[in-house]
Amino acid sequence: MRQRLFTKNFTLLVLGQASSLFGNYILRLALSMYVLEMTGRAAVFAGILSMAMVPAILLSPFGGILADRADRRNIMVALDTLAGTSVFCAAFFLSGANALTAIAVLLISLSVLGAFETPVVQACIPGMLAGDNMIRGNAVVNQVASVSYLTAPFLGGILYAAVGLKPVMYASAACFFLTALLECFIKLGDQPRVYPGSILSMVKNDFKDSFRFLVKEQPEIIKLLFLVALSRFFVMGVTLVGLPFLVRTVLGLDAKYYGGAESAMAVAAILGSVAAGLLTGRLKTGRLWIVLAAMGVCLLPAGAIFLLPSGVAVRYGVNLAAFCGMQVAISIFSVFAVSMIQQNTPDHLIGKVMAYTSAITLCAQPAGQLAYGFWFDGFRETISLVLIPTGLAVCMTGLAGAGFFRRMEARQSQRDNP
């Protein structure tokens, strides 16, 4: 009999994630608009965000250790309560004189809390769901994130314009507190793993166990993480930097066209997550290289259109369709890749392994953004020399991974049918 997807625990987790992500998105939008109005420079907020990513990268592995050693439900409740309290206190003490300092401290604090919470949430899903439902569950979580990303900027912008920054911050804090309340009713049944030695020796032992698992027992996971990181480097770099650059600078279109493109990308992410859920049981592991290669295929017409005598509207339409297709593919690939890692990792190591996944992804994304920032600036008159080589590189990455995915499917089949 097929297991029910929306169990009580998973439903509470999804509702909590929806509330948390919505609060996070409206907060970041309001803070970015406030800093822009205050300083007149978008680079200031971008610099604060980049600075806030550093603790998330460094502390994620320790968040994984916490996820594997302590009660995961209690950790999530505590972290979301701390996040809500941090936002509330920042709003209460915010003033014109200390605004930038308060915002920087708040974003760094939320980054630190997120470094601990992300592996905990990802470690909870295998305890709630099994088999194909794990893939469907990850797809649902991705859908929730995409819907929040689509709706929160619009609603947050209206709220900010109507009432200003502080009420938006209080609303964001309320979202975090609601998440903590919902998580109180989750029942995981996991028991904290007690270590007889000191905290330092425990951390050292946990790192040693997790590295031994990845290097000797499951080296396929490291290879899969490398493919995920490589795809994120190319795809997120060309998307986050390239799309606004193409729309505003190369094509010379105004902000409403870029806003439309962002909305279309969010819809594509939702469709990709839905497709991942529908493809569960149909898309075999051995064929995941096709999804990876499809990301590169989508970029080829986006670059080729700049070599043809076409108008601005045609180039905008082709690029929008290409980027949306790439977004659908990356959503499908991410859901299946994360689910494969979860399925192949034992429960006592799942937090640490998911933390490594998060850290590697966080490193790959800004590196891609930095590289493509220089690349697009250097080839602004010949954009095809950026998009076409990137598309070919991603296609080659997919083709190079074909044998790896087939071997993973064969090993998985051997474990399921000994």
C-alpha cells in the first residue's frame, strides 16, 4: 500500500516552511528597499548580503553535527524562535543613526541561524517520508519555496510602500514565531545521540565519521555533490547575473520587463518542482544526465538569437523562454539529487551530509555570480560568446555524468534487490 505523502508531521513542516520563507522574503525585500532609499546604492545591500553568507558557509557543517546529535524538532523550534526574536529586536531598536549597523547585524544573525536550521530541516524529511515519497516531499518543499519567492516580493512591496519598514519587520517576526509554533506539534520520535567525551572530541569524531562515509563508503555522493555544485556555478551565475544584465543593459528594456522575467522564472521553478513530483517513479536515476544536459541545451538558442538579425522583442522572448526552460530543468535535477543523497545516507549522518551539500552550494553560487559578472561585462557587445559556451559546457557536464548516473542506478538496484 502506498504511503500517504501529507502526513501530520510533513504537513506541519511544509506549513512552517511556507511561513518562514514568506517572512524571510518580505524582510529581505523591505530591507533592500530601505537601504537603497537611504544610501542610493544597491551595492551596499548586496555587500551586506555577501558578508552574511560567510558564516552560513563556515557554520553549516556544525549545524549538521547538531542535527545528528540533538532533538531535531526542538532545534527547529528554538532556531525559528531566535530568528523571530532577532527580527523583533532589530525593528524595535532600529533608528536612522544605527540603521545600517542594525541591518547588517540582523542579516548576519539570520545567516548564522539558517546555517544550523537548513541541515536540520533537510534531515527531518527522510524521517517523515520513505521511498518515492521522499522525492515528492522534496518537490513539495521546492514548490513552497518558489511560491513564496513569487508572492512575497509583490505583497512585501505593497506593505512596505503602505506602512514602511518597521511594520514589515514585525510581520516577518510574526511569521518566524508562527513557524516555531507549528513545529511544536511535530513528533519525530528521534532520540538525541549522547557522546561520552568532550564537545571538541565529539566534533572531531563526527567530522571523521562523515568524511570516512563520503570517501570510503559512498564516494558517489561526493561526485554527485560535485555535479550539483558545477551546475549551480553555471546556471545560477548566468541566471542571477545574466538575466537582469540582458534585459536592462543589452536589450535596454525597463524594469517592468525584468519584473515580468523574474515572475516567469518563479513560475518555471514551481512547474519544475511539480514536474519532479510527477516524474517520481518514471525518471530513473540513470537518465538524470539528460536533465542536466537539458539545462545547457536551453541556453544555446538564447545565445544564438544574438547572432541573427532579430529585434529586441524577439530576443527578449527567446531568452525568457530559454531561461525558464533552464529553470524547470534545474528544479527537477535539484529535487532528484537531494533525494538521492538523503536515500543513500544513514540517519545518524544525514544532518552532516546535508550540511556539506548546503555549504558546497553556497560556495558555488557566489563564485558563479562573480565569474559571470566579469564575463558579461567583458563581452557585452558579443553576448553569444557567453551564453553559447556556457550552454555547451553544461551539455558536456551532463554527457560526462551519463556513466556515473547509470552506475548509481545499478548500485541502487542491487541494494533494493539483493
